[in-house]
Amino acid sequence: MDASSKSSVESDPPLIDQVPVELEPRIKEFFGDTEEIKVAVSTDLLENGNYGQDWLIATASQLIMARLNGALEHDLQAIPLKDIETVDIRVFHGNNVMKVRTHDRGIEVARYSKAATEKFFDAKSEIDFL
């Protein structure tokens, strides 16, 4: 790789969407001051398929889902990365779903429209790398 292509790779922005101010302190409760956000992507669909914004956030050790689930505040759930065996994207006609599989279950972690497809394929690659 020559120097010019190397510098363009190094200057790529991290895969981090701007997390809402009111959600950020709640997310940091899950990982404290010792970890940093490696991936933060917002959905454009809620888990139930309605339009809305849920979040998928990864640190070096865990995957955090922030879902509205019909409430005013996001419901937070964390899955240790060491428990995740696979990260898959299922492509449907009107939307896509990112799922993770642990040793004993499959978990839908994000549902999003076709417009967000590229962002979530990139997020999957980053999470696989972690």
C-alpha cells in the first residue's frame, strides 16, 4: 500500500453516529470510564417496524441495544461480545435485520430500512473485528 492510500484509510471517520445527549450518560453507565464507543449506529425503524430511532452501540467488550419499545426512554440491554458467536444481517423485502447468535439464542439487535443498509453492513464488519 502506498503512502497516499494509507493516509486515506487512516483518515476514514469512525463508525459513530451522534448519540443523543439524553441517552449518552445512560449508555456510559454500562461501560464506565474504562471503555470507549467503537461503533454507534442509529436505526430508522423500531423493533416493531414503525419508524423511529433505536441505537446499536459497541465497545471493545460489549454490544448495547437502546430501544424505545413504546416508552419515552430507551430500554438498554447489553450483550458481552465474548458471548456472541455470529453477527448476521437478514435481508427482507422492505427492511433488514441485524441479529447476533450466542451459544443458546438468537437476538435481533437492530431493524432498519434499505436506506441504512450500507451503514449496518459496515457496523457488522466493525463488530466482527472487535
